[in-house]
Amino acid sequence: MHTLTALLLSLQPAPAAEPAPAAEPEPAAEPEGPLTYTLDPSQSYLYVIVSNDTSSLLSHMGHDHAIQAMDFTGTVVWDVEDPAACSIDIRFPVTALRPDPSGLRQHAGLDPEGAVEAPSLEKIQARLLSAGQLDADRFPMISYRSTSCEDVKGTIHVTGQLTIRGVSKALTTAMAISVTGDRLSASGSFAAMHTDFGFKPSSSLGGMLRNQDRLKFVIEVEGSR
């Protein structure tokens, strides 16, 4: 009887083996070395704040304005392991500049009372491009190219040459640079003068209404690779 039972048991199929647990996917390797990110003007703000000179006799008639590069080309080369290897290159035609485009005054924190109507903005732009100001006919491009980068306690100090009206000036800007996935964000600001680039601030009525010499440049750019 025991022999028959053993024989019957031996003929039963063996229990199915437990499936092996699925292997966990290995995390994607972080890219090595410097990577190039192409900047996206539609996701960026590149502008300068031109301020009314409140010491002028008719300053109550003047306003601060934010002038934005509505289109530009640019790249940032960035290595998360070696910030000193960074490189920034931005350029745009002077004719891409627009004073106070929709939403920029609020974004830049300018007084909403200083907003002016479209006909006045057209006059401001024409004056901006004139021979006495940016002289767009003779100097059609504005450009910036970095020459060195240094990590100072997590802030990237970028030194480079800003060229306006054919004059190049060396500037150092403290930048915040971050990368998430394939996207890069960079932001910072710096000051320069009209006279650094060989022209005087716009003025009228014999100088009784004029802009300050000081300009504030703001960079808030996004890019992808």
C-alpha cells in the first residue's frame, strides 16, 4: 500500500516555481562633462530698466521703463561638477528691443502709474534706436560673451564682455544657475552706465527731462539640451 501511495505521489506534477522578482531598473547615469543648453526666448526675460532722473527739473513728467529683448539667440555650457567650465553666449538685434511690452512692468516691479500709451511707446522705441542712443543703423547687434566663471559659495560669478554700440565692457555678474532634468535656469542682474558704451542718457527740453546714467540689466533665462 505504501509502495502504491509513493508511486501515485511521484506521478503528481511538481508545484510551479515562484517567479523571480523583477529586477529594479538602474537609475539613469548622470551625464558627464559640460553640456550645452539652448536658451528659449519665449520662456525667458532679458531686459534693462531705464530710470527717470528725479533730480531733473521736469522729472514729474518722466517715467521708469523696462526694455526687453523680445527675441535673442543664446547658449549656456554648464557642467554641474565643474562650474568653472561654464560659458554663456547671448546676442540679439537692437531692433528686437521693446519698451514696456505687455506684462513686463509688473514682472519688473515698476510703478503701474508710469505706464504710457502705445503711441508714446512707439516714440520711445524710435528714440532708443536713433543715432544719439543705440544707433541701430551703425551698430545693429548687442552681444554678451562670458570669459570666466567662479563658484563662490554656491553663487556663480560670471565675468564677460557686454558689447553695445560697438563698445565692449568687462562685467562680473552673480548668477544663480540650476539644472532639472534637461532644463537649465539662470538668473542675475548687474548695473552699467550709458556712458560706459559711449553715449549719454536720453534727455529732452534742454535736459530738464532726462534719464539716469545708470542702467540695471536683468537676466532670467531658461534653456534645454
